[in-house]
Amino acid sequence: MEEKAKRSSNLNADLPPLIFLGTPDFAVPSLKQLAASKAPIRMVVTQPDRPSGRGKKVTAPPVKVLAEQLGIPVFQPQRVKGDEVLDVIRAQGVRCAVVVAFGQILPRAFLDLFPRGVLNVHGSLLPKYRGAAPVQRVILAGESVTGVSIMLLDEGMDTGPVLAERELSIARDEAFGSVYDRMAKLGADLLVDTLRRWHAGTITPRAQDESRATYAPPVRKEELSLDWTLPARNIVNKIRAFDPWPGAYALFGGKRIKCFDAKALAWRGDGAPGEVAGISEEGIVVFGGDGHALAVGALQAEGRDRLPARDFLRGRRIAPGSRLE
């Protein structure tokens, strides 16, 4: 009892008692920032441990690993639904929840547990790019600016009112992994500031403009295949959008080769789409469908590690004039 009272006295009264729902590494900075700000986090709800990697070893979600390090109770239901699961959450006695990349649609019965609402960190400037893959979709579209929105969840797909947002620039050839990491950090910073102001009653929620809404559906496996007849910039954008995971791929000799670290080059030639022009400092040079060239700086053969282009070519003959499919 004495230890519990001591911990309670160290908590930040400017932040409301809450439960945190999140699963992948995108959610880790938000949980870490809340803990560092001494937010009263009563429980972390995350997805169950699942097989992962080549060996399919059962692995704990990144959020669970951090929560256990922080000494926060962890709850891992298969689904956030049903009386038994909701009773466990209700027993925490909190009026607010925070959701960051949890990975499940949350039902009305869950949302109704929290009179002060359920705050969500979403990786776009809403109402643009609602849905599961906003970072990948904004890179595929070739946009140079995205951002983070803190919103209140409702039963729609990212349709709730917005509490705060902040822009994030995207460099011309920046890959998904870099944007994702920077967005996770930006979201964590904005979350804590927004939660503090929301708790103080100084924020008025802003309804989203439905006429401007766009959607970011999950990435489908068939989207990972590269189409060399497209303009070089479109090909670069696809490689960037899936770098480092899950990896856009080309076919060479009937085998898949994942392509990474792509850059558009400032010259063009008369090569056919997918034709290899040679090797440069930037990587393997390939022609797009518009005659412009791009460089692929790293590649990965099936069942192998990702390698810089020059290392990949050692022992593999992809000669100038060869075609990637």
C-alpha cells in the first residue's frame, strides 16, 4: 500500500488516468513519452504474442515489451469485445483511453466506457488518408507533406473529430521506414501536449470535412510487384513506400528480387522499361517506362539478407542490357 501511494504521488495531475492500447513499434514512442511525462497509465492493452520472423518464433509485441519494462500491467485479449474483456477494462476506473496503432476495430461498447473519450494518434492530416496504411499511401502518391492527427475515435474509419494536428515534410527520396520513425516520434510529442490540453478543457474538437476525405486501405500483396512500364518517379515512389518492409520486388530469371533505397536520376535514355543500364554510385541503374532512369541502391534475393547493390552483384550477373520484369 505504501509503495502504491508513493507511485501515485509521483504521477502528473495535468494528465488524466488512462489505459493505453497499442501494438507495434509505431506505438512505442507514445507509450514511452506518456510514461516519461508521469501520466497515470493504469493498464496497457495490446495484441497477443504471435509467431514472427523466418523461424516463426512466438514474439511479444513491442508495446508489451516496453510496458513490462515500465512495470505497467498488460492485458492481451484476442479481441476487445465481449463482457469479460470489457469488464477487465471497466475495472480500471478511468475516463479516458489512448489508442496508437492497436490493430483492431474498437466497438461502440468499448468507446462508451470512457466519458472523456478515446484519443487516437493517426499518421496523416485528416481527413486525408483515413485507414490502415496512411504512410505508405502518401509516399505512393508522391506527396511532399504529411502529418499527424490526434482525434477522438468514433465508430467510423478515422472519422472522429480532430483535436490537434502537426505537419511533417517528406524528403524527395525518403523511404517509408524513415518517415514512419519520424512520424512516431512526432505523434508521441503531439499526443502528450494534446492530452494535457484536452484534460484541461482548452481544446474544441474540430469536425472533419467529409468532402476532402481520402482513404488509405491496407497494402495488398499484388501491389508489391514493380511495373517497369510506369514512369521512373512512380517506380521510385513504390520502392520507397515499401522500404524496408514488406519490400517491392522485381523478377529476374524467374526469381523475386526485393528492391530498396531507390532514387530518381536526372537523365534519360532509349532503354526499354526495366532494362539495366549499368551500375553507378547510387546503385543499379534501370530505365522506367518514360525513358528516365532510376537507381536501386540495395537488393535482396529470396531467403537472403538485404545488400548494397555492388555487394549484391558479386557472384550474380545482371549485365547491362538485362531486363528486370
